[in-house]
Amino acid sequence: MPYVNKPRPYKKEYEQYDGTPSVKKKRAARNKARRIMESEGLVKKGDGKDVDHKQALSKGGTSTRSNLRVKSASDNRSYPRKSDHTPK
């Protein structure tokens, strides 16, 4: 536990990870997928549902409507994963 009794360096985390172009691109793709499903009325903020990509973005999938589906958060986040946290 690296941040016990000391403040978490959010600015440093953003500069080193969250603010990098590749992470921003992935986040934009996830947000786009969520907006598509919200416009159809299938999900809304705080409903406990996730927008799932049938073919994962990391495996060449896109955020087109034909590649999206709505799943519960627990179902969507329970895929078996590799050591680098990508789906198997």
C-alpha cells in the first residue's frame, strides 16, 4: 500500500498515465460507446450497467453500434484476464 498516511499524487499519475495519448484515445472510445447506447435509451448514468464491446477494443473492435451490447457491471468485469489485465 504505497499511499498510507500520505496524499496520493494525482497530478503525477495524470502526467505519467491518464494524460498519455493512448489512454486518452481509449477513454474517448469508451465514452463514445456509452453515448451511443444512452441515445437509444438502453443505459443511463448510475444504472449499474456497462456498455460492452463484443469484440474488445484491444483486439481490434470498434465502437460501432453493431459491436456494442449492454451488460451488468459484474458480468462485464468478470472476464478471465491475462497478467497484463487484457481479456483472454
